[in-house]
Amino acid sequence: MDAFQVRMEFLDLLKRLNASQQSIRKTAAFALRYANKCADNIWDCIMTECSKETSNTRINMLFMLDAILADDFQTNPDEVDVYRNLVVRDLSALVDMVVPPESWDAVINIGSTLQILSSWRSKHIFDSSFLTSLIESIEQRAAK
């Protein structure tokens, strides 16, 4: 499958992504399968779709990233590392999309986002101080 086909199939998976574990795992498995070949294209799809989708879809994408980064079903750590590098680069922007500052619409995503970031911090997936600053930022949004 070429990069264009991977992109089109992944976009289709993202459009059908929901909160079910089956949907999240299927999308995550696809992303991991093509990590070495098309990670940049897949990551671009995630960021682009996250910028234009609903709050519910955005949190589902964060759950999908959690499945890629923190679940134990991966077989190749190199595939996970490809996404870890992309996520750390854009995590602040992603969190701002999932829990937009000063947006009532995002209040529903605050709890789940904090849970995922706290889990990543306890599992040492990213730098603890970086995650702590993101968590504090979200908590400040929740307090407003």
C-alpha cells in the first residue's frame, strides 16, 4: 500500500472512530502497522482531523494515542517511538484542541484528558515536568 492509500484508509478509520475499545484498537493497530512507512502522514491526519472535529471525536483520538503509546498490545517498540517523537512535538497543541482554553464545549474532556496525561506521567512515557505543566494548565482551565 502506498502512502496515499495509507492516508485515505487512516482518514476513513478516523471518521469512524468512536469510544469503543474495538474502534480505538483497530485505528491504533493500523497506525502502528504503517509507523515506519507513513508515520508523518498518519500524524498529519490526526492533527488535521483533530482541528476540525467535535470535542467527542477529539477525545477519542486522544484515547487512540493512549492505545498507541501506553497499551501493551504493541509488538515493536520502534513503531511506538516514532509516534512518541511526533506526539511530544505537538502535545501542547493537541491538548489545546481536545480541551480548548475558555471553551464550555471542552469541559466534558477535561477529566479524561487529565487521566490520560497522569497515566503517561506515571508510566514515564514523556518528561514528567512537561506533563505536569500540561496537567496544571488544564486544571487551571477547569477552575475557571
